[in-house]
Amino acid sequence: MSLPLAAVTGAGSGIGAAIAAELGRRGYHVVVSDIDAEAAEATARAIASAEFHRLDVTNPAACDAFVEEIVATHGRLDVWVSNAGISKMQRFLDVSPADLARNFEVNTFGVFYCGQSAARAMIQLGTRGRIINTASMASKQGRVPFLADYVASKFAVLGLTQAMAFELAPHDIRVNCVCPGFVATPMQTRELAWEAHLRGSDPETVKQMWINDTPLGRLQTPEDVARVVAFLASDDAEFITGEAISVNGGAFMD
Ligand SMILES: NC(=O)c1ccc[n+]([C@@H]2O[C@H](COP(=O)([O-])OP(=O)(O)OC[C@H]3O[C@@H](n4cnc5c(N)ncnc54)[C@H](O)[C@@H]3O)[C@@H](O)[C@H]2O)c1
């Protein structure tokens, strides 16, 4: 009997890399993908049973072909994690149509395309599949500075997660999302520099502001998020679908 199989997008860095590692520790064969193949390779190398691929989630034909290849090779697809995402901080009035489009292409359309590809395969295989999307604290509140396009794209992920959960429930596929807060990753390092610049401040001061905003008193680690994703993938979450689980140390409570 082959290992259960989990595929993670945007797994070359930060939260995605931690999710891939955690699922690997929990006994999955992990298909690590990223638009950056070298980064995906580095993640896969540290996991007991893993492989890596380049996947750009904004290309629906590539998403379909990727899932078909997984199924042709392994004959299974148990868990799909749509984690790839981008951000660029700027004032609402400065967001160009091109920046807005790119943000939605990766953060929202990518989740949509991958969800379709994964769900089609799970239905065809008759798998009790689990799909988990990486949304954000910015999926639940728009009181986030300098990220208007990101907020819009991530609110959409939360709604999409519910719609997918509703339509895929008859196929015994559960769909949930996680909503991280301030997670120490390369994305955060870029955001600290942007926000410091936009506020006329410095990254250390901004970081302290974010920590002060977090009742549990520290930045999140990618592993904080990864463990919740692993829970949602597990049978412990057997009756949870359409949920958006906050993992943010209390920075936003709903
Ligand atoms: N870091 C945070 O504070 C935070 C908070 C809430 C939500 N998130 C979300 O978590 C997810 C991971 O973020 P992170 O902080 O680990 O960021 P990160 O920048 O460290 O990693 C994101 C990964 O996605 C990949 N990627 C970008 N565009 C892609 C594409 N078109 N196709 C495939 N892969 C692509 C990048 O190459 C990178 O490896 C994102 O969806 C992000 O929006 C992050």
C-alpha cells in the first residue's frame, strides 16, 4: 500500500515549506511545487518521501497537467494544499491595474484553478479528499494598511473555500482554509521593509508594532500554521468543512 499523497503549492519558501515538512513528518509522500523549482527542490530534499516540480498556479492548463501527472505516477491524490501567494504593499490609490490583476491571478485564480484540477482528480479516483487553502487574517478584516489588493484577493479565497466545500461535500471532499496573521517568512521580511518605508519608520519598529498587536506576544512561525493545516488534513477534522481557521495568536478574533 503506497503512502498517502499530499501536494503543496508555493512550497519552496516560508509557510508552504513548513506545511510540506509537517505533512512529510506525518507520513505523507509530499509533492512539493513552486514557481521557483530550485526552492521546491531544497524543500523536498529535507523530507523523507518527497518529489519536487515547477508549477505556476496562474496557468490552469499547467495545473491540470500537473495533477494528471501525479495521478498517472502515483494513482492517488489525498490532500491538496493551495498555498502559493504574493503581496506588494502600497497605498490603495497607488495600486495599478497590472498589480491588482497579478495579485488576483496568484492569490485567488491560482487557488481556483488548482482547486478545480485537484477536485476533478479526487472525484475520478473516488478519494475522500481534503483541500486546504492558505487564506489570511486579511481574509476576515480589511483593517490592514497598504494591502488593499491583497485583502480583496484573500477575502475572495475565504468565499471560494466555502463555495468549494458546499459543492464538493457530496463527493466526500472537505475544503477548509487557514488564516495566518503575522508570520515570519520572506514575504514578511519584504512587508516589514515596505511598511517601514510607507510609514517613514524602520522595520524593527514595525515588527514590534505587529508583536504588540498580538495578544500571545510574538510573531507566528510557519510551523504554527503548518500544524493546523496538518490537523485539517487529518481524520481529527473529519466533520469540518467550509471553515476558515484563524492562526494568529489572537491578533484578530472573530
Ligand atoms: N507571511 C505572512 O505573514 C502571511 C500571513 C497570512 C497569509 N500568508 C499567506 O501564506 C502563503 C505563503 O506565504 P509566505 O509568507 O510563506 O510567502 P513566501 O513569499 O515566503 O512564499 C511564497 C511562495 O510562493 C511562491 N509563488 C509565488 N508565485 C507563485 C506562482 N504563481 N505559482 C507558484 N508558486 C508561486 C514563491 O516562489 C514562494 O516560494 C501566501 O498565500 C500568503 O499570502 C502569509
